[in-house]
Amino acid sequence: MRSSCLFANNAQAAWRYVGLQFFRDQFQDADLPKPRFKKGPGPSIPTTRVSVIVIDDKEQILLVRHRKGNRQYWVLPGGRMEYGETFFECAVRELKEETGLDVQVERFLFLSEAIAPDKSRHIVNIYLKARVVGGVMKIGNEPVLAGVDFIPLSELNRVTLFPPIGKIILEGAPSRFRNGIEYLGNLWV
């Protein structure tokens, strides 16, 4: 019985090979449409990043400063989701790793994408609102981290923030983001 199954599988594989060869021979010089997107090394699915908005009682927002080469800029604390991790679990873990702070996630706020013009990178950003419940603020051990601080909301439009959602945060902060989850579109810069 086992040999006939093996034969059947080999015959199927042989026919698939013959079919592919026939297709290749028939259309080798045909003017077929080119693929729409570049396919190269790297991930073939978007990266999911959880970003956390923490605004304290003094109307200050928690930001993390990144350093890449000679560039420095601010980001919301957060990071890439790990497989099997919920959005809230990711937020708690990333805040602890990057800032030393313990947070309680309150709810979803925004959703956006960042797609590179050449389609080489695609990031789905999930924004959550949280509040600090413990811990001691200190910069994490990742080489890209250059600082962590609470910045007055009034200064948010003066810092380089990626993705560029400072205006959205400033518009939503007075109402405590009561509008619910909102898709912000592709924010690649």
C-alpha cells in the first residue's frame, strides 16, 4: 500500500513538472506583464508595531528618543509585536523594556500604516492609550535608544516625531481621545 501512495505522489509530482516545463516552453518569449511590486529579500508581510500614548497629569507626553547614525528623533514608546502576543501585552512589555515604567493599557486610539515609496517596508501602527502604574523611568538597553522623557504637550509640535502624528495627538488630548479608534492612513515619510 505504501509503495502505491509513493508512486501516486511521484506521478503527481512528475505531471506538475511536465506542466511547468510546457508552460515555460510555451511562454518563454511571451511579453507577460511584469510583477507590480518588487520582491526582494526581507519580510513579505507587514510589521505590526504597537505605539503607546501616555499623558500624565501635568499634560506631558512620554516619548523615547532614537538615534540612527547622525540622526536623532522622538517616537512614542512601543515596538514590534511578538508572535502570539496581544496588543496590550506588547504595549506593557515594550514600555517596560524601553522606559522602565509599568503601564496599564486603557484602550485603542488610532491605526495607521507606513509604506515606503519603493515598497521595501510596510509597518502597521496600532496606537494605544495607557497610564503609568509603577516602575522607575530609565532608558532601556537597546542600542537605538538615546533617551526617554516626558515632554510638555505644548512642545510636541517642535520636536521631530516619527511617525508624524503630533498634530493628531494635540487635537485628541483635550477630549482625552474620546472619538475612538480612527484609521490615520499611510504615514510613511
